[in-house]
Amino acid sequence: MALNGTVVRLHGQHAWIRSDGTEYMCAVRGKFKQGKRKERSPLAVGDLVTFTPLPDGEENEGQLESIEERRTELYRAHPRFPRQRQVLAANIDLLVIVAGADLLSEQLLTVDRLLISAYSQGFIPLIVINKIDVVPRPELEPLLRDFAGVIDIEYVSASNGELGTLKGRFSGKTAVFAGPSGVGKSSIMNALEPGLGLRIGHVDKEGEGRHTTTHASLVPMAGGLVIDTPGVRDFGFWNLELHEISLYYPDWQTAREQCRFNTCTHRHEPGCGVKAAVEAGTISQGRYGRYMTILRESWNEQERLGY
Ligand SMILES: Nc1nc2c(ncn2[C@@H]2O[C@H](COP(=O)(O)OP(=O)(O)OP(=O)(O)O)[C@@H](O)[C@H]2O)c(=O)[nH]1
Ligand SMILES: [Mg+2]
Ligand SMILES: [Zn+2]
């Protein structure tokens, strides 16, 4: 009889599937081997599947039967095959975007990219600034003023166990932790759920992480399911037209409504409400500058890949 389960880990041609608290190893073969076009792997952590347990295995083994259509996905360009997508996590409700207090200004571009992923895919973002034991909150708030009142922000320290109201946000949800290497994603999860025992890395002199988490994995945490991911900087959204990118800037909505053209990309178009807001200081130069970087990179990427 087929069971329902969730993919919790992937390794090579094998998927580990959790069903009712038991994990089953399933080979990914046959009709499932060929993923969707532009994807190398047919499965991602968080996928909902059906499978049939196999008798007599030393380990619990199963045979994969079907994969449910995904509600949402977090993906990037495959590091080795840039025309293909790598889905880091599937069926997510909440995207926890983690940055480090010590390197926040350099990491805001990644935060902005993840916000675009969240809003374009329809998952709720939460920004978590970790390591407030190193740089105190009043020094960080000005860097994040664009998001005030629009996107939830938690200031935490995994080291000190100062976790704000983070723990209450996971109940009944599937969440994914994403952000650069070394910001403390795994550390925060360990602090929220003692006993998880996720591996923690070191940071070098520049504060950069060492890519300690190498594969996404899904674990039960604080009443929900949470996917820890390896630190990544680049998130793809090359399916978006350039003028669509700013649709996923919720803090720009009022300004955007003032633009003369509804396909405005806010670069050199006349009558641009966003540029007016930057001049008036309601949108920060930083957030606008990073938008221009994202626009330029998306354009280069689309040219290169011939979209
Ligand atoms: N000062 C300080 N250091 C922290 C804090 N949280 C984590 N660290 C340190 O930051 C380093 C990286 O932590 P990890 O939890 O491995 O970071 P990660 O984001 O999971 O990194 P990857 O798995 O490489 O993506 C470790 O040396 C931690 O001890 C914190 O709140 N304050
Ligand atoms: Mg980690
Ligand atoms: Zn505009």
C-alpha cells in the first residue's frame, strides 16, 4: 500500500522520505530520473510524494510512486549547469532570510534577491539579523529602514540565546532558512530546537563562512518543519521580465503607482515615481542602488542564456 511522505534529504540518486516519523530510502530511477526540462533533479527537499515500502530491507526502503505538484519553490541557477535550475526547497510557506549583523551592509544584496524570490513565489519572508552580540541593534536599524512596517524583522543572537519572538513563528508551517554562508542559519536552528545537532562551521578573518551545510535537509523544529540550506549568494529569477522585478518590492508600492508607465523599470523613464521617492528620501539610495545591480545582472544573465 502506498504511503504519503515528505522528502527530507537527497543524496546522489537517493531520496530519504519521512512518513509518520519513519524515514525510508528510495532510489530515484526510471520515469522519475528525467526531471522537468531545465532541471537536473526531479526531486527537492520538501517535495510531497507517495511511495510503497519494500519488504525485507535492512534499512527501511521504499519505491517512489508519484510526486505532487509543488505549491512553491526556492531555486537558483545550477552552479555547474547555469541553464538549469536547482530547486533548493519545495512547498515552503515561510522564507527565513538570515544575515549577519557584522556583515549586514554587504549582505543586503542577497537579502533583496531572496525577497524577490519570496514575493514572486508567494511565500512569506521574515528577515532575521543574527549576531547582535557583535553589533547592537540601534546600529543595524538604519540599514533596514526601507523594510520598516512592511516586512517582519527579528534581531537575534544564537550565541547568547537571545531569540526574540522567533520561536513562535513556525507552528504548522514549512519554513526554509536561507542566506549567505557563516551567518548562523544552522546555529539559530540549533538554538531554537535543542537536540537538533546541526553541524556548525567557522568563519574566516573576513567573517565569511565555509559552506558547512552542504545539502538541504528538512527537520521538525518548534512545531513546524524547517529546511536548513547551504549558504548561497545567487538566487535566480530569470523567468521575470525586467519591468516585473520591482513588482516584488512591496515597500515601493506607493511610489510605483506614481510612475507614468506601468512597465517602468525605474531607470531613465520620464515621470518615474520610484526615482522621485529616492530623491525625496523615502526610498533609500542603498535599496535603489541594489535594485539597479539586480536589474543589470538579470539583464546580463538573460542575454547570456539567450532568453
Ligand atoms: N558572535 C556570534 N557568532 C555566531 C552566532 N551564531 C553563529 N555564530 C558563529 O558563526 C559561525 C557560522 O555558523 P553556522 O551556523 O555554521 O552558519 P551557517 O549560516 O549555517 O553557515 P553555512 O552552513 O556555511 O551556510 C560559527 O562559528 C558560529 O559559532 C551569534 O549569534 N553570534
Ligand atoms: Mg549551516
Ligand atoms: Zn518608475
